[in-house]
Amino acid sequence: MPTLLLVEDELSLARIVQDSLETRGFTVHHAADGGQGWELFTALKPDLVVADVMLPVRDGFALASQIRQVDAAVPILFLTARSQPADVVQGFELGGNDYLKKPFSMEELVVRIRALLGRPPGAVSVPAPAAGPLAIGRYRFDHPQQRLALADGSQPAASLTHREAELLKCLLDQRNQVLTRTAVLQALWGSDSFFNGRSLDVFITRLRRYLRHDPQVQIVNVRGVGYKLLA
């Protein structure tokens, strides 16, 4: 039975969500603010976190960032009334896997939770942290530390966001092979929706900018399919 951590300060909404999820077979623990959410996360090690963004004590983005420092794999789903694209992208950058705007239906929430807990067959798994820096042409990529640097030190090292590091690791694991958009979206976003696809394009553009100092390293589009890291 999956254990979920629900971090929501609207108590009436939290009660409805908790009751609805528990009737569907989930074990749900509720925290009313980000500070309590962090305490419950460290104590429970839940299978999935559902967190509002606008929280007292510590907001949902700060909570997600703190969680990602100790756990790179647990799925995080944001609930929020904030719908600006910049807010959504920020949530993904900080390690969120999905983003559900309020108001929402319980059916949609349940579908998204189940998708995050059990990905479709053939989806790419989020890579496990590597033992040491990995070579990408002239670059050295430290996946656990989320740092990308030229081996000769001629440029300052880039500090990647959680999602940038996971996406680069996915591309590196498939080096010189096609990584399909559907697979990476399911693995890192939990959904291959149109909006998530636009977010993926933004992150690909950022990785290309980080890698621009070595012309032998390229991320190329494979039209209608996905991307390929050539190195």
C-alpha cells in the first residue's frame, strides 16, 4: 500500500483529499505547513509527496529543494493555484515531477499519482547517481553534485538544477542513441503532455548552452522522435 505525504495548509481541502485517497487504497499522512512536511518526510520516507506551493513556514518549492538534497528519486507533485509558466518551470527545476493546478478533480489527481508511482512499460527510469565524474567530450559531469565543468578548468563550472542534471544523465546513458521525448517526459515529468513537452525544450536549450564550449559535443533533434547526445 503506497504511503503518501500530503502537505496542504487548506485544512478543508486536505481533509477531502486525504479521505478520497485513503478510500482508493493509499496511506496518507498530512502536514499543514512546509516545516512539518519536512519533519514527516524524514520520519516516514513516503513513496510520493503531494505538496501545495503556497505554504506557511517553508513553501512547497523550498520543501522540494530540501527533499532533493537527500532523495533524488521520490516523486513530487505540486498542487497550486499559481499558473504562470515561470512558476511551473521553477517547480520542475527544483525537482518536481508533476504540477496540478487548482481547482482539480480527484480523478485527475489519482491518475497522476498512479502514473508517478508506476510508470508505463518502456519508460526511462530516473538515473541512479553515478560513482564519480563522467566524461562528455572535454567536459566532466558530476551527477550527484549536479556540476558540469571543462576538464582543463578554462571556464567556470556550471551548477545544474536537479532536472537539468537528470536530463543530462538520461542523454548520457543513451549517448549516440535516440532518447525519445515520450520516454524522458514520462521518466522526469511523469506525463508527456504538451505543456511538459515545452518545458523539456527549454531544458534542452539550457543544456546546449552549457555544452557550447566543446563543438564535438552536440544535442541534436531527431525530428518527430526525440534527441540524441553526440559526444
